[in-house]
Amino acid sequence: MEASNSGQYSLIRFTVPASGKYSVEARFAGIHFGLSTTDVHVLHNAESLFDADIDGYGGDPAFHQIQGAHPTATFSGVIRLIAGETMTFAVGYGRNKTHYSDTTGLSAKITLVGP
């Protein structure tokens, strides 16, 4: 994921298929060898559940050495969701306000765990 050069967020959105309690897990990692500098977010509808900054490389260590002050950020929680609501995973261009070298990976898992 990578934000635009004008600050528009890169988004991945999940629309809830059935009401219930869901386990939501997300792991963001800077994956550009030039060291990503991004802001990352998890939102339930329009409400922010998680905000963090990525600063560094936190991807596959076989490709590039892990480095930087905050190369990864993780979120985990159980949330009651209603059918039709959304969970959004977003990446912005960070404090330096550029999208250069900002490729950020996302691994997300959303699992229905109860009614």
C-alpha cells in the first residue's frame, strides 16, 4: 500500500457480511528498502481504532535488514460488528508528507468468533 503524492490514503475496506463478534488483526510493515515513513490506521466505520507511524523497513529480513525506529505496527482486538458496517485499513504518506519510498505492507485477518 502507498498513499498518493497529494496525501490521499491508500485503503483496503472490508464490509461485514453478518453481525457478530469479530477478531481483527492487522500488521503493517515498511517494505521499501529506502525505509518507509507512513502513517497507518484501522477504522471501524469512520471511528479510528488504531493509529501509528511506520519509520523503517520491517519486511522480509532475507530481502533487506530490519531497521528504523518503528518498522512495524500491529493491532489486535475483538469488536462487535453489524452487517453492512466497514473495517478500513489505511496508509498515509506520513510526517514527511511525501510518498517516496513509502511502500507499506499489510497483513490483515478478520474472523467471526461469536454471535
